[in-house]
Amino acid sequence: MKTVRLGKSELTVTKPAMGCLPVQRCDKESAVKLLRAAYDGGIRYFDTANMYTDSEEKIGLALSDVRENIVLSTKSAAPTKEGVLEHIENSLRMMKTDYIDLFQFHNVKEMPDKNDPDGAYAGALIAKERGWIGHIGVTSHRVNVIEQCIDSGDFETVQFPFSYISSERDLALAERAKKADVGYIAMKGLAGGLLASNPRACHAFMNCYDNVVPIWGIQTLGELEQWLALAEEDPQMDDELSAQIKADRQQLSGSFCRSCGYCMPCTVGIEIRNCARMDMLLRRSPWEQYMTDEWRAKMNKINDCVDCGVCRSRCPYGLDTPELLKYMLKDYNEFYEAHKDLL
């Protein structure tokens, strides 16, 4: 399996790696089996976060006996020194390890201040002095923040959504990080599932960037087998895959919901992360699954929106979420009327 050096951290990780957010949705037995199968298949880099409920605990159960053979990264969104230290201590306990290879500030809205004595960065520095963490990185969904973090020299790695429908500015981050010798970790390589029907193209796209490490969110053994098979085959970009990517970029590029979920919870209970991209789900996956009574109720919940603006203020991509939801409900109802006789 290919390996990539994560910039000046000097950490060497496998390409591909495993994003462990979905592991929290597995029961413990299934999660342990999945994580161990990933290890047995050759994956040596596992990325998680304090926020991912029991994901860290499951990693500890599955991989503590092979700890010296793997790279672990986790994250904390705590804004204070004390909060970061508490989270790191808990992560060590949950993952049954005495050190974390890479600690990352989680989904920051602005660059963490290295000089704030009571801030999150101060906590990370203390943890590093204690030997709890080896390296310091940052994750965000805001391109301007990641640009600042790369240029600052204060972070050894950055993690950002990166797929073949990313904007040109987003794509340029990979080269920017390479020039600064900052490790680049790519999350949401499937663009929140919109590209799940074309994993070969996604793999080939990542191959075009020798410094980028994709962390594929894996929840099932079937998904794991898919990525391991692609790692073995290692498809490169060719005319056919390039044409598929061009077509997807024309259809999907621009302002759309990435299903990151940072807008949630909704004050009136709307399932924003899926409802706000319903048009793409209907047209890029089997649409019948979204025509059930359950899904119709979820979509009609949009009518309860009070336009409080909370979701709009939280969106890292600057989407006008209430307006987007209204459009999605209209499109959904029109789609339903056009297809209901086929149900």
C-alpha cells in the first residue's frame, strides 16, 4: 500500500487511510471487526475525534495491541487550555494508549492563537511537553482559515474537504501545503456521499496529488473491501475517468450542501444535513428510498422553519440554508408528483 509523508511532521501514513466518524454508528462488535479488518488489510492510519461519541473507545478495543504499528490522530473543539487537556486525557484513556501521534484543533472558525496563554493552542503545547501528543494540526471547513494556518507555520498538518468537485481555490490548498511542507489530510473525498457511485474516479483523483492523504469514512465491511480493492488496483487518471469527473464537476460544482452537519441541531427539528441536498440524492442514488412516508414527513418538516438564522450562521460554506431548504422541498414535491405512479 502507498505511503505518504505528512509534511514536516515526518509522520508516514498509508494512502488510503480510515476516517472513523462512521464507526460511531456501528455496534461495538461490528466496529471492532471493521477496524481490525482495516488493519489486516494494510491500513495504518486512523483518524477520529473526541466529538465522535464512542469512536475512540472502539479504536482502543480493536487496535491497542498493535498500537506501535499505526498512526492515530484525533481532534478537540475545546476553545480553552483546560478543555483541550481534558479532551486529550480522555482520548488517551479511550484509545488505550499513552500517546497520540497527531492532535488536531477541530473545525475551527478562525486560526487558533498560539500566543493566547489560556487558549486551545496553549493546551496542545502542554500536552506535547508531557508526551501526550506528538504533532499539532488543524481542521476546518473554511478555506481562508486553512490558507492562514498553512502560511502561519504554526501547524504541521491541515485537514480540509477535498474532492474532485472542490473549487479551484480549494484544490490549490494541496500545492500551497506542499510548498510549506505542511501535511495535507483530505476529508469528504466523496463530497458527503455525492460521489459514492464513482469510487474509481475518486481514487484516481487523489492519485494526482502525491502529498494528499484521503481519509475515507468507512462504516461497513463492504465499503472497506471497496477501498482496499482500489488500493490494490491503484487506478490512475485516464481519459474515461477524466470525462466522468468533468461531467460531475459541471453538474455538482458550486454552492451545495456538503452534509457536514455543523448547522445542526435545527431549532425545530429539521434534518438539515440530508434535506438540504435532496435534489442531488434523488438524482444520484436510488430515488425510491426517499419516497417513503418517513422521508416525506422529514421533508415536510421544512414547513415548520421559523427562519431563526441559526443554521445560516453555522454553515462554514456561507449557504443561505433556510432558502435552500425551501427550494429542496419544492423540488422534492415536484419530483414526487412526477414519479409517484412508479412507486
